[in-house]
Amino acid sequence: MSDTPDSAVRTYTEQHRTAFLDDLADWLRIPSVSAQPEHDGDVRRSAEWLSAKLKETGFPVTEIWETPGAPAVFAHWPSDDPDAPTVLVYGHHDVQPAAREDGWDTEPFEPVIRDGRMYGRGAADDKGQVFFHTLGVRAHLATTGRTAPAVNLKLLIEGEEESGSPNFRALVEERAERLTADAVIVSDTGMWDESTPTVCTGMRGLAECEIELYGPEQDIHSGSFGGAVPNPATAVARLVAALHDADGRVTIPGFYDGVAELTDTERALFAELPFDEATWLRTAKSRAASGEAGHSTLERIWARPTAEVNGIGGGYQGAGSKTIIPSSALVKISFRLVAGQDPDRIQDVVRAWAEARIPAGVGHRITFAPATRPCLTPLDHPALQALARAMGRAFGQKILFTREGGSGPAADLQDVLGAPVLFLGISVPSDGWHAPNEKVELDLLFKGVETTAHLWGELAAALR
């Protein structure tokens, strides 16, 4: 267990609360919008601000790492203990676009504190959750008498996450020796809700494809040629219809090969969460739940692979009728992948399945976007248990476990570095990521500070 006293950490955190929030507000005032070229200078200014602040915090090594796009920030604080494990913290300093006319009550880059919340773009996603590590490590040192963290502590804070992290994997591969770690902490995530602290244990991966089918060299008259030549729109419709069986399972042979099935323990932990399907459906703007038979809604979106039609088209789409056989049609499909599935293998089986169903006389082109691998840390992993203990000490209650249905760069870190990925986030659904009036709950933000103050000692003991 960590040798950081719980009450001492809380006292230290409270003593430094005002200065911490002032610094965070300064950082939020920098409009580091990576998606808009006119803010390129601001993204660089954000990186420089963070690098300087990490140096002020005590990190002896702080560097700005260039990429073909926006810069990342790297920091390293070696432990005094030669046997200490190494932990890498990931986050991002770029933010989503924001303007007052989008519906903000106040200027998005002029943060304000109101009713125990700080409002401003990046308050939760992700500057607030990156920044709590600075006060957390200081609390860790001050309350234990250490001069360096209990672990070799590294930070990698990228500047292009909100633009899809186009250069992130290449950066990690290029700098892999500097980034080597025994565990990775991702602080770009959240909890179930304000009263239910949770730790995410994994994220699904993603593979995307577009299937284009070609029939006649041009649109032709359906009266003169219909029923006598192949129709690419019909072929696309048949592909889509064949994608799932009556139980909602994907029919592509080999699609489920290697899938890590849920254990009874994992199912029971999901069931402990205060999930209300009616509320969830209202959020989803959907009339009914659906999906693979034999699995709950949470299991479907967190732990089962899926195939979803994202778009389908071909032929005449205007008002009235145009009696043709279209020359082409297409379908866009995305596959959410879970632990045990290999995106390269998925591409192979999808291609083979589609090509076997394309009728004679129809040409085709099947293209895949770059894939994201799934990541999952087993519940019994000592690093995950250490994180749950640290968070439990900060919150004073039992920590539950979740997964994420989406994808992110965390999988690249796990894939390249070969280290378990742990998710430490204190944001809640009401924080409004990417939306007007983004905010962070200040009480939860400081619970993040306390968690990290306990975490380094917990991980030092767990990973020896």
C-alpha cells in the first residue's frame, strides 16, 4: 500500500486549491484548437506553457516533441529508488473548436467558476485531467517526504488527439525507447456519474471499410434492361441484409475468432452499475434497444464486437422517380473490435466475405481506413488493482469497473510499448465534452489530485 497518508494528502490539496485553479484557468485561456490551422500558434503556445509548468512542478526533464503536425510534450521524473517501476501518463493538450455563438453562456476560452464547477473549453477534455497530475505528484512528495516519485514518472501529452491523432503512433514508435514503461495511465476518460466512481478497463478497437460496386458503365433504362443485367444497388442491399443473422450476430466467417468472452465476474460487475435502460434510450434518441442476443446493453456496447452500416447509397436520390439501373452503389461499414481480435485479420475475412457475395458482372473496390486495435487490462492485473485502491482511498467508497465502447490512441501505446493501459479519469457525462458550456466538477477534479497522490506508491508496491 502507498505510504501517503490520506488526511495529509487532502489537507495539502486544499491548501493549494486556489493556486492550482488559477494556473488551470491560465492554460484554458489558450485556444489550442488543433483542427483549425489559424490556431496552430496557440497549440504550440499550449505545449510551451505545459512544458514550463511541468518544469516548475519539479520534473527535471521536460521536452517539446515535434511531429509533422502539432507538438507533443514529454516529461520525465526518475525515482530515487533504482528498483522502481516506470509509469507513463498519457493525455492531450489540444481542444475542440468553440465559439460563443455555438451556445456558450460565457466566452469558451475565458474560464469561469460557478456553483462548484469550472466552465471552459478543455476544462474536462483534457486539460483539467492532465493538470491534476501536477498537484498530485507534489502532494505525493510533500506528504511522504520523498524528493522524487515512488515510480519513474513519465508524461506524454499530445497535441492532435482532437484531430484524430494522425501522427501519434509514428511518434510513439519513433520514441519507443524513451517511452518504455511498466504501465500506462490514460487520463482522457471519465467515470459513470458524480456519485459512482469507476475505473475503465478497456476500449474497443475500430476497423472501417467502404465497398463500392459497379454495374453498367452508366445509368441505364430499367424498362429496356431491368431484369436482364446485374443491379449494383440490389447487390449492395443483399450484402447489407446478409451482414447479421436473426439473433444479431455478425455472419462473416472468422469474425469472432479469438474474441475474449466475458467472465461471470465481469458480467456481475457490469450488473452492479446503476444502469437505467429507459434513460439510456432517451440519451440515444432511440425507441428500443437492439443487438446481439444473449447480452445486456452494456455488454453489447463495451465487450462485444459489432458491424454497423454507417451509410448506403446508389442510384437516383432526388424527388419523384427516375426509372434506372444505377451504374454504381456503395456501403460504408464500421467494425468495433474487442480484445482478441486482430484488425488485419478482420480486414481479410471481411474482404473474402464480400467478394464471395458479389454477383458476376459487378465490379468492386473494397478499401479500409487505418485501424485501431482494442485494448483490455484484466481485472486481476496488479496495476489495475493498485489504481482501484488509490481511487478508493480518494473517494472513500467502493470503485466499480466499466469499459468504453469507442476507440482512442490508448491502444497504440499498449501495442507499441507492450504495457498494460489503465484509465484514470474523473470526468462525468454532464461535463459536456465537445459541447457548449463544457465544465469540470471541482470536487471531482481534486479527487483526481488525491488519487494520483496515492497512486504512485500503490503502483510502486504492486509492480515490483
